[in-house]
Amino acid sequence: MNSIELYKELPKTNCGQCDERTCLAFAISVVKGSKYLNLCPFLQEDKLQRLSRSLKKVDITAGILETLRVETVKYNIEEIAGSIGARVVENGIEVRC
Ligand code: SF4
């Protein structure tokens, strides 16, 4: 289940009782894993259980890896390696201990 799918299941009142400004922000936080679904007091127990089961099927690994890929290209790895006494080798960094 992604954020939009979860959002469609929420009350969409943007009441803020979950400490997010909008239901969409709450859905994104839940899917990211930074908020628990039960922080929305308007979800009935049966719906809460059903949505929780769907959320457990989400594999966040791909999202994390993509974030890492995007973030790491911002850095000059050779420069960083040199600054810590390491060097870039074929598929990584070699650090001498
Ligand atoms: S508490 Fe529920 S209804 Fe209120 S903003 Fe959060 S998700 Fe939306």
C-alpha cells in the first residue's frame, strides 16, 4: 500500500489530531514508517487492522536505496576518501586500519 492508497482510506478532514497538518501528510508519514496508523483517532478498529496488514506488505527497501543513490551522487567520493586516508578502488573505498 502506498501513501495515496492509504490517504483514500483516511477521513480527509485534515483535523491535525495526528500531529500532521493534513491527512495526506499523515499517510506519507505512516508509509515511511515515522508515524503509527493508530494516531488517527477516527479509524475504526476493523479498518485499522485491515490497513495495518496492508502496510506490512510494503517493502521500503527500494525507497531507501533510491534515496541513498540520489544523496550519494551529491558528494565527491574521491575527495572524501582522501580526507580520511582512504582511496577509491574499483567498486568501493579501501580504508587502511
Ligand atoms: S487525525 Fe486522522 S483525520 Fe485528522 S488529520 Fe490526521 S489522519 Fe486526518
